[in-house]
Amino acid sequence: MENDLKKLIQEVLEQGYLMSLGIVDSGGVWVADVIYIFDDDFNIYWMSDPEVRHSKAVLINNQAAGTITVSWEKDQELGLQFSGQVEKIDGPRYDLAVKHYAKRNKPEPKEEEDVLDGDSWYVLKPSKIELINGKLFGFEKQKFEL
């Protein structure tokens, strides 16, 4: 069952485009949508301006949660809910830029190109993921611990 669940989670990550990132800072709770990419360990990466609220917040409190929804149709609900720790990544990370550009249907960047343009990379390393798949499981979320 675990391998089936991993495959279903990967399918949602592949189909999705935006992650809603939930953080907490001195102003309270906040949610920001970011375009994401992911790796084989279900770590989720995005680029953001280091001066925006969610980027500042994760440096103070690295605990965050997120959702990715790919279908809202009745009885077809499909998405993920997850939580974990966020880290800021130093450097341009060309490997991530290539995947990020491909997801956005942009031509592959040149290795010497400054794809960040003042932004930084961030990664959310989930500790748990809950899969929502109305077609297969109805209202019962499937829990996956990492």
C-alpha cells in the first residue's frame, strides 16, 4: 500500500502548479501561493523574494504547512495537505531553475543566467503528507509519514 500511496502523491505533485503555503509570524497566520517543483523525496521547492512576508516568516519560524489542489469536482477531489520544515537555500541552483522553467513552459535557462533576479530558493521538507482522493477513498484522507 505504501508504494501505491507514494505513486498517488507523486501524481498529484506532477499535476499541480501552485502550492498554498501557510506560515505564522508576529502578524498571525498567512497563506501565500507559490509555483513549486519537487524531488523524489517529496521535498517541495519554490523561488520567492526574500523581502516578502512568507520568506521572512520561515527564517524566524521554519514550521510551515501547505496544500496542493488539482481537482475540485464533486467526488473527484484530488489534492495534498502537508506540514514540515522550511529552509532557505543559498546559491542559484541551476538544477532547480531548469525544472522550474519547464513547469512554467519557459525555455531552459542558460547556466550563467541569473534566474533568481534577487529571489531565493526555499524548500519545504515534509514530515507528513495527507492525500485527498475522493474517487478512490471518499472522505478518508490517506496519511503518509516521512
